[in-house]
Amino acid sequence: MFVYQALRQGERKGLVLLDKQPFPMLPKIAVIYLTYPTPNWQRDIDRFMHSFTKVRYPKDRLELICVESKGKLSPVQPWFEKTWMPKSGAELPHISYIFHDEWIGFSGNNNFGVAKAKELGCTYVHLTNEDTDVDPDYLLRAVERAEADEQIAIVQSLLLLGEEREHVNSVGNDLHYLGFGYSSGYKWSVEQARAYFEKERIRNADLEIGYASGAAMLVRMSAIERMGGLFDERFFSYHEDTDAGLLARALGMKVVVEPSSIVYHYYEFGKSKKNFFWMERNRYVLLFSYDKLWTLFLLFPMMVVMDMALLFFSAKGGWFSEKLDVYREWFTRDYWAWIRERRARIKKMRIIGDKKLLRFCVGEIAFQEEGVKNALLEKVGNPLMKLYWSLVKNLPF
């Protein structure tokens, strides 16, 4: 904390040049950047790299770890090694490039990056999405927030929309008590976000959030070690960041947002039907892993109501088969063995009860994309779920 106070004082006096004068006392950070071959990978990677050359953090205290796994398109690695690797250690910090032949999803690829960061002796890792560009001070401000409080495990950057830079992607993600997660503050103006943070600090001084978006989050390496790893690779895609946030909080640590750490996200909701499978399957994994039996009993009536509604909406939306696939997993021995292992491990590590764990949960769902939101949810579902949560959260559990 005092290091950063001195740093700011030095900046004001014109004494500190981060690009030229190394500060050995600053913690070493690894930025984990997944270079998966998406349809627009070259545009996205070029945009990020150009912005990253302007980052104000001592390059000798910074590592860039790029992770790619085999996809349906041609590999990124040959182009990257020709275009950007020559800038390693010069315009850019030292770059490590990891390629492996099996696609194991967002979870597995980031875990590869974390392992490399540990090998390089990093104190923090920052997960930064491929489809982003960054403010020059985004790392400095996120680390400053974490260093000010050793109980902070995860710091989410303020996510603004890349194509609408005066509007918000996420001021921190909300977690619904039935396991749904979504970006809070989506499409707010920057002015609205500032007003929200000012008001929120009155009741929530640390700006703790439901969970941090995996698109832009700083994680303390010692917290990852306490958690037994960053992501559960069986999540594959969706809710792995929710799981990390819940586990950190279960261990008594904090998950916060830092408004001065800014990342621009060229956000696009994934419309693949398979995504609905991962979202549904994994939200149940969260509920069955963390909620105690009494909590599940209290939530069961609303879980049933929600599932009946989702069956209807899945048939209407064309992902009924994916919804049935979730139920099919429930009838496999492997699925419940996974749940039992997770419950036992979390129970052994956690130091707080469900009441405190779920204190940042919300009672309504604010899905922003046209493909998933609907009038019935907004006019009937949300008021009902909100009323139910207002009653349940005041009961002993």
C-alpha cells in the first residue's frame, strides 16, 4: 500500500517514469491472454497488442503469457511468432507462447497460463480477453487495489464496451440465487457508472461484487494456491469465473471491482446452442457444490418453477435438446461423483456459511441480449423470484 502512495506522489512531482525506471518493489504480474483462432482473431489480437505496448507498468515486472489450443481454424502461432514475438522484451514485455493440441476450453487454457505464471515467479495473474484493448494504467490500478488489502483475492477491471466506449459492459457481475450470472450495468453510460460507484461505496466500501468477469480480472497467486487452482476444468466454458469467485468468498476472501482499472471489451453474446448447455449444466453444478442441503431445500420450489419455465423457453428458442442433455447428465454416475468430490473439497476448505456466502446474490435476472430476454421473465418471473428471495434470505440458513 505504501509503495503505491509513494508512486502516486512521485508521479505528481514528475519523478516517476514507469516506462524507463524499473520499480523492483512492484509485484510481478503475468497477463494471461488466450489466442484462440476465432473468426476475427487477427483483428482482435492486433488491437490488443497495440494497446498493450502502451501499458504503464515496468516491463521487467511483467510477463505476457499467450495460450493457444487447437481449433477448427488454422493455428495462430505461426503468424504471432512472425508478427509480435520479435517485440518481446522490447516494445512488449517478455512473451511466453504455449500451444497444445487439445481444446480444453476457457478453464483449461487459463490454467495452463497460471501454471506458467507460477513457474515465472509471478505474484498476480491478470486474465485479459482476446477481444479487448486496455487503458495504459489498467494493471497498475488493479494491483494497487489488491495490494491495499491482503484479503482481496480477485479484482475485476471496469469493463467498457469497445465499440461504445462511453458505455458499460460490466461494473461487476451479478449472481442470481439460482446460479445465473450476468453483467451488471450493461449499457449504462460512464456517468451512470460513476454515480453508481459513489452510491455503492456508502453501503459497500470495498465494492465487493457477486463475482468477477473472466474477461478482465486480476487474481492473487497465493489465493489460487489456497483455492487449489483457479478454474475447475470440467466447467469447460461458462461459470468457471463464477465458481472461482464463490470459492474465494467461501474461504473468507474478497472479490471486488476497481473502477479506475479500465478494459474495453468488444463484447458479443455467444449464440451457439451449445453455450446454453454449458450455462445450464454449470449453474446446477454451482448450486449442488456450494449450497448446503437446507439451503437447497429452501430454494427447491423456485428451482422447480424456473426449470418448468426454462423447458418452455428452450422449446421456443430452439435449444430444447441442449436442456434435455443437462437432465441426461443427472443420470450419469460420473456427474454425481464430480459433485460429491467438489462438495467434500469445498466443505473442508470453507470458513463461512451460506448466509454470508450468498449475501451478494440478487433476486432478479437482467439478461441484456434479445436472444435470451423476454417479457414474461421481466413482468412475471422477476417479480416472483425477487419476492421469493426477499423472504428466503431472511430465514436462518
